[in-house]
Amino acid sequence: MFWLIGGTELVWGLVSLAPRRFADAFAPQLQHAPWVGFHFYDLGFPSFLALVGISIALSMARYTEKGNRPAAVYGRILRRLVLLFVLGLVYNGFFHHPWHELRVAGVLQRIGICYAAAALVVLHFKPRGQAVIAAALLLGYWALMALVPVPGVGAGILTPAGNLAGYVDRHLLPQPMCCYTFGDSCGILSTIPAIATVLIGALAGAWLRAAGTAAYRISGLVLAGVISLAAGEAWGHWFPVIKHLWTSSYVLVSAGIGLLILAFFYWLIDGRGYRRWAFFFVVIGANAILLYVLSSQLSIMMLVRYLGYGDGQRLGMFWQTGLHAFDLAWAWLLVWFLYRKKIFLRV
């Protein structure tokens, strides 16, 4: 969330002040890979979905331990799905655009769908069953993309114009779409492997609740991360790592890196007890959904565009960086105030 509310642009501005060789090498990591490949910035969304999975594992475990039946939680799952979908439409400009110009798919919509699907799986299956379902989703998606032909193109074509997911989006999703010309990066078919991302997070959450020492849990996370990363890289030779299509190899690569990062922070915060430095990010995470929605509606950069400066390039890099720092600061102060008042958006 830090990167989405101005952190990316702020770091980008600071990197631009570094020596040219370093800036040229690092700058691409602050953007999504154009098509095939993996950049640091491609880690954000799958990490968020994995955290959703971890929260599902922890909350559902507490719920079932109280003796509640799975059916009793269906209403809560449905409510969250609807609220996230509606908030996603608001983020996409529901109050600013006519219906025919509104993007229906989106980040929050995908989070809602993946949350609901994964929550039902976690409710009804133990971790081994969850792992089998996640693997089936990844293999099934690969089979669809590799074997089902696109009319006039053929099967197994993963170009922006020729892939099956984009073809389905063009025929079933209303315009506009994002974030490539021939389909939606949060489209219909690519949501299938995104559910697997949430289930991998749920498995990590179940592992963190397992009996054993902190060192045991960390070792398990590291081992799983290495295996996932290696499997994703290997699979990528046949099913390339493409964020826009959420390919199965992309799921495994992003999950592998995410598990290694989770292991590091679990060791640092829970194992070593270094917690104070993380307060800045704890405040952001406590109201992440609210912050995400507001970041699209209230921004100093919106005023800059309104005044005729476009994306701010005419102001120069120094002023652009300052404005993005301002955006980040006001957003953090808002959620810090809510954090102190114990006001949290619960969906």
C-alpha cells in the first residue's frame, strides 16, 4: 500500500538524483514489466492477495474453534464480496464517469472475488486439500491458455493480442479495460490463478499457526519460498511469467519471493523483537482498503492535473517529488488519526 499512495513516485524521484548508471538500472523495477518478465513492482498485488489469504487462515481458524458451523459465515463472506466490488467501482470513478465509460474489473473487485472463493475453500478443506485445489487451479489455467484455441489465432499464443484471457475479456467485459490494449489485467480467466495466490497465502497462515518454534516456522517459509520460486522459474520456460495474464509461473515466482520476504520479517519482528520501525507501515495496513479508495479520489496530483499541468512533468522532477511526498504525508496522517481513534474500515 505504501507504494500505491505515493511511495513509488517518491522513491522514483529520489532515485533520479542518484548516479545515472544506478538510476537507469533501478528505475525499471518501479514499473510493471511491459509483458514477459518480473519487476519488483509486480510483487505488490500478489503480496496483497497473499496477505488476504493469511488473514483468512487466521480468522477462519478462530471462528471454527468457537464451534461455529461453516454455513454461519456465508453471509459475512457475501457481504465482503459485495462491499469490495462496490468500493472497486468507486475507485474506478463511479461518481465521475457515466456507466458506459466505467471500468467494471479492478483490483478491489478481484480481491473480493478471490477472498470469497478462497474463504469457502479454507472453510471446507484442510491445508492439504487447499494445496491440491491451488495446484489444480494453476494447472487448469495453464491447460486453458495452452490448449484452447483463440478463433483466428490458435492455441497457446501468449501475445497481448492473441492470448485466450484477452479474447474472453474482449467479448465478455464492457469497455474500458486496463492495463493492456487487448484485455484486462484483472480480467475473467486470469482471476482463476489469482485465487491460487490467496490459497498459498492461506497455507502460509496455517503454517504460522502450526506448533513449533519460530525457527521451525521460518525454516518452513524459506524452504517453501525457494521451492516455489524455483518451480515458477522452471515453468516459465513453457508458460512465461506475465503479470497481465497472472500466469501460473507468475503466481509461483511472486509467491516464492513473497514467502521469503515474509520469513525475513517474521524473523526480524517476531523472532528478534524489532517492532518500532514498522509502526509507520502498521498504520497504513490498519486501514489499507480505505486508503486505497481515497488515494484515487483525493490527491494533490489531481489538483495539478486540473490546473493544466498534466501528470506534473511540466513542474520538473523536484516539484513532482515534493508533491508526491505531500500526498504520502497527508494520507499517512489521516490513517494515523484514525488509528489513534481506533477507527478501522471493516468490509
